[in-house]
Amino acid sequence: MALLLLAVAACKPAAQQNQFSATDVTGADFAQTLNLTDHTGKPRSLADFKGKAVAIFFGYTHCPDVCPTTMADMKQTMKLLGSRADELQVLFVTLDPERDTQEVLAQYVPSFDKRFIGLYGTKEETAKTANDFKIFASKVENSGRSGYTIDHSAGLYLYDKTGKIRLYVAYGEKPAVIAADIEKLL
């Protein structure tokens, strides 16, 4: 009986065995490079994280909803990964270099998980990076305390351990689903 079950499982197409819940963007010709500074002042690139899966999210610290929700979801994803969590690097790239200084990112990003890294650049570096990753971002002036918000793309990208972009995870995906996809990448 056990041999029969193994034979049936082996006949299952590989595409079905490794199917992801997130959108598979393997082979995409964008989001290939990243050169920014982390919240400790160290220059960083995607190559720094080879050997780990990487999750990249673009947002800003004054965001009232999407950004803290996504960061909390990634914190929960890390918990669900258990002992494999150290095989994932979460990167938060600010779209608001005016307010999100090194000091602000150093307080905000690790408050979700001490392993998370915040990245920032100049206004020009930020715009180039957002463009390279096909991230929409638009400053919206308002009369509130913050003076402005930033409308922006809200998903995240997942890279495999070789540094190749593999998945796009839509905003609002449940941590259990994200963790399951990451486990497949690992």
C-alpha cells in the first residue's frame, strides 16, 4: 500500500507539487538590483543576502494602515516559519526619505522584529529604486498633522536563496499563506 501511495505521489506533475499561492514572477526582468543604506548606516545590495530568502516591502513609517499591517503580518510569518525564520531576510524600503531618516527607521523597523532591516536612500535613489521595482508612489498633501501621505503599491516581493525574484505577494495575504510559499522557496 505504501509503495502504491508513493507511486501515485510521484506521478503528480512537478508544477502541481511546487505551486505557489502568490503570483509567480520567476524570470521577471525588473527588481534585479537594490543599492541603498540600512538603518545602521551600512550600504546594502541584494547580493548581501544570498543564501537567504528575501522579502522586500516598500512603504513609509508614517503610513496609517497598509505599512504597519504588512510589517505585523511579516512578524507573524516569521513566527510561523519557526526555526526556519532565520533563513528569511525582511527588508523594508522607505518611500519617504524626507521623514524616514536612519534614526527613524532604526526605531520603527526592528520594533516589529529585530531581524528586519530598514533601507533608505536619497530622494533620487528612492525614486530610481521604486521605478526599478515597478512600485507606484505619489506624495499626497493633506491638512493633517503629518502634512502629507504617500499613496503606494502595497504588495511585497519574495526572492529565493540564490537572489532571484520569484513571487509577488498581494497586500492582505494571510501570514500562513506567505509562510507556506516561503517554505517552498527555502
